[in-house]
Amino acid sequence: MQTLTSNDVVVLFTSISIMLLASRIFAEVGKKFKLPVVMGEMIMGILLGPTLIGKLCPDFFTHFFPISGNVAISMNAITQMSVVMLLFVAGMEVQLPVVLKQGRLALYTSITSMIIPFSIGFWLAWYNPALFV
């Protein structure tokens, strides 16, 4: 079993600090535009990921968010636990009586929010497979 070197620990903590600080900043900016906090955090994830920072500053991106190695394995474990905790908290905050009270509207909203994106993605991939290679 490999262990993290002191340099790996510094990179890992710096990466986590960058993500937390940037997500907090974007959450606050999102509040100014009357967006939910999670929207600001999701926008930050897109911008901080390989989509923008990875293209504009590839050296910075690969240093703080490596694809392989001990830091990548540790970061992957932390993000997997974070996703599980996010889903757990989201499930805890669902107010079942409110959902049941809304009945059909909740059912239509949940079904539509799955069918429309799935259909668009399927048809895009079906008619334009070169986009996904």
C-alpha cells in the first residue's frame, strides 16, 4: 500500500482548499443573482474543472488536480464520499408530506425531468456519434 508523501499531502490540501474557497465564492455570487447556492457551486465545478481551467491553465490544473497517482486516488475517495453525503443530506431534507400533497405535479415533474434530458442525450448520440468520441 502506497502512502502520501508530504508533497502529496500539500497538493491534496491545497486542491481541497481551492475547491472549497472557489465554491463558497461562487455560492455567494450566485446568491446575488438570486440563484440557489448549489447552482453557484455547480458553475464553479464546471469552471474549475477541465472545461475551463484545464484548457486555459493546463499546468495549474494537472498540478493541483492530477489524473493519476496518490493524490488522484485520495481526491477520488474524498469526492465519492462527498457525493454519498450530498445524496444523504438531500434525502433527509425531502419533506415527504409536501411531496405527497403535491401528488401529480411532483410525479409529472420528476418523470419529465428524467425523460427530457435522457431523450435529448440519446438522440444527440444517435444522430451525432462523432460528438461523443
